[in-house]
Amino acid sequence: MKLWKTIICIALALALSLSLVACGGESSKVTLNVLNWGDYIDPELLRQFEDETGISVKYTTMTSNEEMLVKLASKDNIYDVCFPSDYLIEKLVADDLLYAINKENIPNLKNIDPRFMDLSFDPGNTYSVPYMWGTVGILYNTTMVSDPVDSWNILWDEKYAGQILMYDSMRDTIGITLKKLGMDINTRSEADVLAAQEALIAQKPLVRAYLTDDIKMELINGSAAMGVVYSGDAVYCISENPDLAYAVPQEGSNVWFDNIIIPKSSQHTAEAEQFINFLCDAQVAAQNSDYIGFSTPNAEALKLMDPSYAEDPTYNPPQDVLDRCQIFQDLGDFVKVFSDAWTKVKAA
Amino acid sequence: MKQTKSIKEKLAKGMRIRRSVFAYPYVLWMAVFILAPMLLILYYAFTNDGGITVENIVQAASWDNLKVLIDSVRFALYTTILCLLLGYPVAYLLSQMKKTSAALLSVFFIVPMWMNFLLRTYAWKVLLSAFTKILYTESAVLLGMVYNFLPFMILPIYTTLIKLDKSYIEAAADLGANPAKTFLKVVFPLSMPGIISGVTMVFIPSTTTFAISQLLGGGKTMLYGDLIYMKFITEQSWSTGSALSIILLAFVLISMTFMKKAERTTSDEGGGRLW
């Protein structure tokens, strides 16, 4: 008697939780599950796409490439479209998680600047379409910094102790330190990483904080003199506070590309391709880039945008800046050496 | 008539549910959301590519990681001491007040607890940005921790103090002890159980804090909780993260045993304990 009551109780509890999970319900309308970075699309464009195609979009955001990898590598991945960065594409391709895009379904691909096609992380753009791109550099307050900002060394200048903001991200921060030391941003030498680790520990007493999105507010408010930022964020900050200026140091930096991909497990690849084609439309890409402030790889879109964008070296860096920048590569197992160094810097 | 009664009786007998049945949903909840994750942590900590190993634990017990643990314990100690110094007088004053005014006053430190601690910590971040010298320092982290954990010190001490038998104090006065002596020799020792549960309730969560250090320390102060977070989320190294968690769990269990012992030796009398 006691036993069956227990069983009924447990069964009821399970049934209740299952019914909650199953609450989604099926509908004939196709729903695209889109996974993107926060603040990284003009929401009006999502509505426009839904109106034009009758496909509904369920939009989710995340904050790091690593988080995206966990979601896409999961057995029950639900996402149909996603926006990973260059080095993660390499990893996703290596892990066989991406769907080979049928380019016939994306005629708007012709709008993309050939400079941004066929890059090292995805030769021939088999799996990915460029979405946004930019550099990593120093955003500084011209009223607080009198020295010329042309070297990463200024982040190690004791004159600015307590006014320096570093990016709280392993790849970016170790990357620029390697560049400062004249090393390869994708180094596989433990000695190089150790040198970068020591430089960062030596710098730590000068650093006001290691932040991510908060760097923008701090610099706009003038709470700090300089910080490491992505060029797209710099465009936004300068528009909020004209005292700010952006520089990509002479030693070189990282040039990055965020790209649109379709996971292999997607059940709606045709609709996903429709979505990618929509985003590559010149008018749409122009509106999107204008909204989020990051640089578009879409040449036709740039022509439609206000000419101030094309002339702005932060938004549209000249070729000589790009020539000294490197794309991140997937580090494979060597990432462990990077993360050990990063832990030591953060715990120092 | 007789017939219906017996059916009713039968029904009542059949339907009678023992009170413990009501605990099953909670037991199920515990099994799924507390026990299972613990077992998973054990599994990840002691396996490597399928084989059983202690390598993860050995790696996690490196000097660098232990330094972070020592730092966390140092922060937790400071937090506990500050909470005790600030919290005891408040609890004492509250216990001396009339019930109604004490209730009214306690609202002031209970109401903020209705809000999520992350929101309150964000609020501190905004407040402190007016004092840029303090934000992103160890002091800011300490301030955030004391602020968040103070109620957990005040409440147990307060409940011990109000349940304290007033005749002890009268007896002390009758025997010629002045108020200071009465407090030191009578009230304070009798409130020890409250102090110990307060210390436990502040020290243990402070040792395992994360996020507060991240938000107010500007990523410069890494506590053990942040280290575990980093291993799991940024590095995807679940085995190291689990091994670190096991070490923390062992440390927490050891310190709790000590505190329980201290509690038992001080007093079995006086006061309800919250914990």
C-alpha cells in the first residue's frame, strides 16, 4: 500500500514536470532558432524578416564564443543560425558541427567585399558567411592622455596607474600582450605565453579593472584614461563622448570576423539560408551596421551608408592597419597553456 | 445508513495519507537537483577519459589554486569579523527594544533581502562609481560582502538574545555586578550559540562567494568561487572545476565540524537557533 502511493506521487511529479517541458507545442509555421551576441542585430530587421517570409524567429543571446560552443556541441542543439567568431569556426569545422551552405540559395553573397571572403578559418566560405568585422585597439580619452597612443606599451606606463582598463578575456588580453612583445598572436610556444603572463602580472598593479562591456561606460564617463576595446564598441563610445579616440598600435593587433553559420543538426536549413540571404541584402546590412555600430563586410551596404562611416578609420581601418593585424586561430589543445597563464594573471 | 458509513470508513482508511508523503516532492527535488549534481561533480572530479584517477585532484591542489583558497578564507574571515562587530550591537539594541519598535527597525535590514543579491551588488557598483578610488579595490569587495551577509549575523544573535532569561541579568545585578560586567560575564557568554550560528552563516557562504568579487573587484580580486566559475565556463574544463569544488567542499565540511563542536561546548541552553 505504501509503495504504490509513493510510486503515484513520483509519477505525478514527473508528469507535471514533463508537461511543463512539453509546453512549447507544435505549429505548422516554421520557427528559426537564432543564437547571437547581445545587442548584435537591429530587432526591427527580425520583424521585417518575419513579415516578408512568414517564418518566425526565436532569438536568444549569449556572451561568449565558449558558451556558443557548448550549446552547438550539445546533442539536443535547437539552434538553426548562429554567429561565432573566426577561431571558433575552425573548431566547429574540426568537430564536424557545421552544415555546408548551399551558395545558390544566397545570391546576396555577391555584395560581400572579396577582401573578407575565403579567409584562413574557412577557405572558400564552405560553412560561413561574414557578418561583422573589426579590430582590437586602445580607446583613450584625449583630455587625459597627452602622449601619442601608438604602442601597446602605453598600457604599461606607470604614469597612467589606476586609469587603465583591460579586457577580461583570455584570448584578447594575452593576444595583445604577445603583440606588444613582438610575438605571434597564435603562438604555440610555451615560453612566449610565459613571457606574456609575466608582462601581464607586472602590469596588474597599474590596471584599474579587467572588464568586458563595462569598459564602454567607464570610458564614456571619463572614469578611466584608456582601455582595450573592439573597434565597433569604440565607434559607439566616440559617438557618445567626442573626447575619446581609437588607435590600433604599431606592433599590430587582432582583426576578427563574426560569421553566420548553420549547425549541421538544424532541421530548417532552407529557411536558415533564407535568413542569411536576407542579412546579406545591402539595404538590410546597412541598416544593421548603422544600428549596432560594428563594421559591415558588405561592400554594397557600405555604399548605402552615410559617407562618414567609410571615412572613419575606426569603423573602416585603412589597409596598412589590417596588414599588421592577425586573425585568431583555434589553439587546439594548446589552449590549456593559455588558460593556465590567464588563471595565474587573474589570481596574482 | 450503516452501509454508507462503512464505505466512508473504508474510503477514509484507503485515502489516509501518511504525513511523510508530503515530503516526497521535496525528497524528489533534492534527489534531482542536489544529490544528482553532487554525484556528477564526484564523477567528473575522479575520472579522466572514462578511467578512475586522482590526477584532477592533484592538479587542482596546486599551490597557485591553494593561494586563491587562502585568499578567499582571508576575505571570509574579514567579512565575518566585520559582520560580528557591526551586527552584535544592532542585535543587542534590537533585543532591548519594545517588540513593536524592534519589528519596525528590523524591517530596515530585512526588506533589502527581498531583492536579489546581484541586483543589490549592481546598485553598489553604481553608488561606488561616484567614489572611483574605492570601486574595483579589495575594500569594495569587502564592503559588498559585509553588506550582503550582515543580516545573517544579526538575525541568529537577535533570536538568541530575546530568548535569554532576564532573571540571569537580575541575579547578576543583585549580586553587585555593574552593567558592563553583567554583559561580559552573563549576556555575552549566553549569546554564544547565536554568535556561532551567525559566524557559520556568514563564514561559509563568504568562503564560497563569487560574482561579488567579479563585480566590485573589477576582475582583479579572484576568489575561489571565481576560480571554479572560470574553470567551468571559460575553460570548459569540467574535471578541474569539479576537483576544485571537491576541495572546497572538504574545506567547508571541516570548518563546519569545528564550528559545530564549538557550539556544543559553549552551551545547550538559551535561545532558538536559526541554523
